[in-house]
Amino acid sequence: MPTDEKICPQMDSCEMYAIFRNSGVLGTWKALFCQATFENCARYKLVRLGRSVAPNLMPNGVLLRPTRKTSP
């Protein structure tokens, strides 16, 4: 378990969690950024600069393409 010093202070409010809440991918992002080198997270950097963060911005700086919802 990581020490508190290496846990991202934005973790509780990060929109990335809503995007990946039902995906195993979330654990990977958390291990690589949220609970490790969060200073390298693109989302964290923007928050620190007081800038808005696109909901689809990933910690590595890649923007996810929006998905189209299909009707049943």
C-alpha cells in the first residue's frame, strides 16, 4: 500500500473514476498515477495550474474519443 504522500490529492474528485468505475483498467491507472507518480498526471497538472480538465483526458495526456450511445 502506498504512503499518503504519494496518493494524489485529487483522487476523490477525479472524473476519470466515473469513466472507468466498472473496468479493470481503473486499477492500472491508479497504480501508475494516482497512487504513485501523480505529479506526472496530465489531469493533476491542469488542476494545479487552475485550468479546466476535459472529462475524457487520461492521466497520460491522451484524449479519449467520445463514444456514441446506441438506441435499443
